[in-house]
Amino acid sequence: MDLQQVDSACGERSRSTCGEHSRTTDLPAALECVLYMAGEPLSPQEIARILEVSVERAEEIVGALSDSLASRGLQVVKVAGGYRLVTRAEYAHFVERLHPPARVRLSRAALETLAVIAYRQPMTRPEIEAIRGVNVDGVVETLLSHRLICEKGRKDTVGRPMLYGTTEDFLAHFGLNSLADLPPLPEGAPIPTQIPQPAGSSEPPNSTETPGQQQAESPAALPPLHCPQSGA
């Protein structure tokens, strides 16, 4: 048997073994391990790839894991289009004794600007300023540095100004699965000055400080984003 035949035989044996593992392993328990180790939400497609099952089966396994954790301190939540294993809000004060939460600190002006963008995106800086009535150059740069917004291309108008919209990190930070989860605004109602607190959260994610107290979070500590590339 030559080297190519050996490689082929080993590959077949490996695929057979993997398939056998998928049939015999407790897949909800395996998913629990995967979500525990993941640093960001995993999509149903990614879960299906890891567990070597169909997307439909992956969703069933997520449901089974969620049911098994119903009386436990952890839960599976869907945020930013994927699934994540998180602690329950009622036990947050215990967890915080071990790991004080590292929050993104934003001024009230930044939170108000973020709310405007979230409800009206994509928007240009002049459009944001028309609603807020003040210059927003500084707060837009702050939101970009925290990766809560990103460039979404350029508007097809005079000067081709940059358009801004929210990111996957924005969804994850505020516990939203998609922008459709933002509470709808009554007709004619003003845009809220803060993003509504997600259901089940132990503390509001909107954290404000005076400008002299603002603490910038290191961009390197944030997960990568998948923002569309802006036009030149």
C-alpha cells in the first residue's frame, strides 16, 4: 500500500470515527462545552458544523440544552443572531464578587447619539446632528472606538457622506438578537435617550459617567466585528 492509499484509508477511518462520535455523544452536553468555551455567540450554522449535524438538528439540540438548564445557574440566550451560554441575572451579585463587570462607559451624549443611530440607521453625521441639535463628531468617534457602530458605506448624495449603523457588538452588549427586538416607537414619539434595558438583565447596560471619568476599553479586548467595508 503506497502513501496515498494509507492517507486515504486513515481519512476514511477518521470520518467514520467522527460520525460514530456524533451518534453516540450526548450532543446537548457537547454543545454546553462548546458554548462555554466560545468567546462570542455561535450561529446555528456554526453549531451544526461543530456537532456535525444539520442546522435543524442543531436548533433541536439548543432547545434540549436550554430545557436541561431550566433550573440551573446558566442559560442559553440568543443574541446577535447566535447562541450564547450566560449566567442568570438573579446570580449576578455572586459572579461580580469573582469578576467585577467590565462595562463600556459612555457619556449621556454618546448614549443619546447611539439611540438615534439604532432607530434611524443608516445615518450620516449631518442627519444625526439635525436630530440632536449639536455637533456629534466626538461622540461618533467614541462609539466607533467602542465598536458599537461602524461605517456602512456612503450616501448617494452631494459629498457622499459616510453612513453609520450599529454592529453585532451593539446587539450583544444590549442583549438583542436583532434590531427587530428594539421596542417599537409610537407614531410621533421622540427617539429615546437610552437603549431600553433587555429583559432579564440584572442591571441596566446604559452606563454613564462624567467626561473626566470616562474609561476607554481596549479595542484589542473586544471580539472582531463583521462590518461591511465602506466605499472610497
